[in-house]
Amino acid sequence: MSRLPAAGGAHLVVLRNVWVHKGGTPWTMALFSVYEPILYLLALGVGVGALVGEVPGIDVPYAAFVAPALLAVAMMNSALEETTNTVYGKLTFDRFYHSLLVTPMTVRGMVAGELLWAAARALVTGVGFLAVIAAFGLVRSPWAVMAVPAGLLTAFAFGAFGLAAAGYARGWHSFQYVQLVMLPMFLFATTFYPVTVYTEWVRVLVEALPLYHAIELSRGLALGEVGPGLLLNAAYLVVFGGVMLAVAQARWATLMAR
Amino acid sequence: MALIEAEGLEKRYPGTDFAAVAGIGFRVERGEAFGFLGPNGAGKSSTMRMLACVSQPSGGSLRILGEDPVVHGRALRARLGVVPQDDALDLQLTVRENLIVYGLYFGLSLKRMRAKSAELLEFAQLADKAGERVEHLSGGMRRRLTIARSLVNDPEILLLDEPTTGLDPQARHILWDRLFRLKSAGVTLILTTHYMDEAEQLCDRLVIMDKGLIADEGTPRELIDRHVTREVLELRFPPGEQEQAAEKLGGDVEVLPDRLLCYADDGDEVLTRVTEVGLRPLTALVRRATLEDVFLRLTGRSLTD
């Protein structure tokens, strides 16, 4: 007799997703995911950067300031895409996870597996975009390599959020609410300028956003400004992701019992 | 030891007072083909979900392969095969990949599944479709693939929820043939159906369910002997004249929306009486009693609801 799959079969969910994507190699996947951030990097980092010059108080070219934030955003978006729309379709229309209920797979394993897959997907994006940043000559410190693992933490946090959102979605339109939050967060969570431009109370608001911490972490590492403050940013993402994962697990358990 | 033993088994869903399964008891022995018959909403699917260790009983006791499904659900699921009502195949994968991936979910190795999938494709008569995407298969092929998929782990018990609903007659016969083969190979089959011919073809023993309860249990022959006569005379009258005709005729008559069923050991005798009392039915047919008559007798009221 066979042994039951470990960890509720989480790795098997990943394997299945890899199979479905076998038409595209990691490189074509990376190409699609870095397309958008490259456009931002060119338009804002290089284009607007030509007007801005150096960022006051930090003394790096504007493009080098924006690039690590775009890296964090790209990895966040990869994780979100995989866990919101894709997962929602499999959950509601394909009833994919329901079909796994009669196997030795567990619901916890399914959730963990999708999160793992989202992180893997973000990893491909992260490596791809870091290569782009390097090609533009925007790497300022060897610490920049660590921006990718930091981005995995971002992917974990937002992937877990996406799985919870997919569990509560009442239809495709529900994801418009996610966009309603994501777009302003992308624009205002210090992607394009330091948090010091804000007045005190706006600053508090921005600093409460998960993307702010993802960007702080990514930027601090990429610019080689490594200090204990980065641990706080990382801790924020771990806690946020952990809470979201717990919410997702509980919600999925309820959904699957129906 | 019976493979499955249920006693006072109940299923209630949260937020409803209504019991989908309201206390049923049955035993399934090794190698048997056991059927659950009943109209829609009788509680068949809820029972099947409990047997598949997917949903927990709300009351009563259930033992599957000698174990408690609430405690050992995961280990038990590894020993069961399930053919759900909606095939729930992985539409993004090919026929062969569906089998291989499904085997991995059971903890089987890739190497083992490569060999096993070839064997199962042969069994399901899908060898020439191995590389096709599931989307492109016909309903009958999908069903056969779902059955092949449920066999990846060589299950001791195979649960089939309405295995031939929605299939054309040819596809049904191919499917029945495959199920016969499994049965002769010693697999215990448990199925739900609302097709009486299917139940008579496949089931050694069955229970008829209605409103969450078991109305009766036995072999198809036993049930026919117990509840209906040897023959049945079917009479059709113009709409609105059925009730009148039934009264006039008297005897053991069941009034259905579209026809009268007269139960008798000699159908022709009743037919003679029909003309004697001056009734002029549109059509009249004497036939042997089937499981369908039993079914209509026991659950007829809820069918007309």
C-alpha cells in the first residue's frame, strides 16, 4: 500500500500547476511578468528620472530608487494573480479542490500548495526583474541579491491575502474591490517617492500598508542600506501573511464542508 | 465482517432543521453490488458523501472497512474509489495526465502511475485518446475516464453517484459492461441511481430511500415479490379521466399523472374486466412487474410533488 502524501499533498498542488503551465518555460513566464514593471521603469524611472536627477536625502539616481519598489510590486502582483482569479475559477467553476476531497489530500494541504505555487511564480518574476535591473546598471549593492528572498516574503503575505479573498469572493466582480485597494496602494505606498513627502498623518496611514513594508525591505536591501529597521518590515509581512493564511485556511475549511 | 456498517446514520446541514439523511441502517458485504435508489432529494448523495469520508455524520454510527471515518478519514479515503456525479476532471490536463496526477494525490509514485495509467486507459477503452485534452471528450468518454481515475489506488470499495445519468444508451451499456468486470474482479460496488433498469442490472441488493429514510431493502426480486404483483397492466386514458376510471375499475390500482397501473397476477384477466365494465383506454399494455413499480409504490407520492 502507498504512503499518504506528506503535508496534506501541498507539493502535489504545485506539481499539478507546473504541469498545466508546461507549455511555457519559466523564462516565458518571467517575460510576461516583467513586461509591465519594465514599462514603469522606463517611463518613470528613466523618463521622469531624467527630470528628477537624484533623490534628495538618499543620493541615488531616481531609476535606482524606483527599481527595487517595482521589484516588490512585480512579485506581489505575480502572487496575487495566481491566488485570486486563477484560484477562484478552480474553486467555483472547475470545482477542482472539491474533486480532491475524496483523495487523501487535505484542505490545509491545498491552501498551502497554492501559496507555495504563488511564491514559486513570484520567484521567477523576481529573478527575471532583478536581471533587468542589473542590465540597466541600477544595482547599487551586493545586498540587492537579497531583495528576491525579501520579495518571497511579500509574495507570501499577498498570496495568503489572495487565497482568503478568493474564499470570500461572491463573483468575479468581487475582485474589483481588490483592485480598488491595490491600485492606490501601488501608487502611494512610496513606490515613486520617499515617505518623507507626506505630512505626518498621511505618513502614519501609508506606513500601515503592507506594500509600504514590502517596498522598504526591497529598497533597503537593493540600495545597501541594511539596518535593524528592515527586520521590523519583514516581521510586519510575516504577521500579515500569517493572519491572512489563518483566515484563508478557516474559510476554505468552511467552503469545502458544504 | 461487513465492509460498511451504518446504524441510525443521520446528516443535517448547518442552518437547516431538515435532515437530509434521517437515520438509516444498512450493511454492505465484500464483493457485493449495493444500490441506493430514490427520487431526487431522497438523501442518496448525502449518504454517499458520508461513505466517501468527505462529510461527517451528524448522528448515528458508521464504520467503513472496520474503521471510524471521522477519525481515520484520510487513511480510509486512500482505500476508496469515488466516481462523483459531476465528473470533476482536470480540464486543463490530458486524459493520461488526469490519471497520473490523480494517482500522485494518493501518494503513488510517478513511475507506478506511468504503468498504471496505461492499464487503466486500456480498461476504459481510451488508449487512443491518451494525449487528448479532457475538454474534447464526449460525455461517455469522460465518465469512463472518471471511473478509470477512481481505480488508480485499486480501491476495495468503489462508490458511484449516478454513474450513467445523462449518457446515451450505447454509452450506458459500455459503462455497465465495465462495472460488471470490476465486480467480477472482486471490487465492492456501491451506487446510487434513479434508473430502475440500472439497479436491476447491476445491484445484488439495494435499498429504496425516500425523504432521508430507507423505505425498504432487499434483492431486486425480493422487493418486486414483496411490494407488487407478478404482472402489471398499464392503462392510458384521456387527461382528466384517470381518477374516474380507477374508481370504476377498483382493485389494486395506482394512479400516476400520465397512466394507471393495475397490479395483478394475471394482467390479461384485468384487461378483460376493463372492457366488461365499459372502460375504453387509449392504450393498454400487460407486462411483468419491474423494480420501477416497486419504486413508484414506495416513493410515488414524492414523485408527484
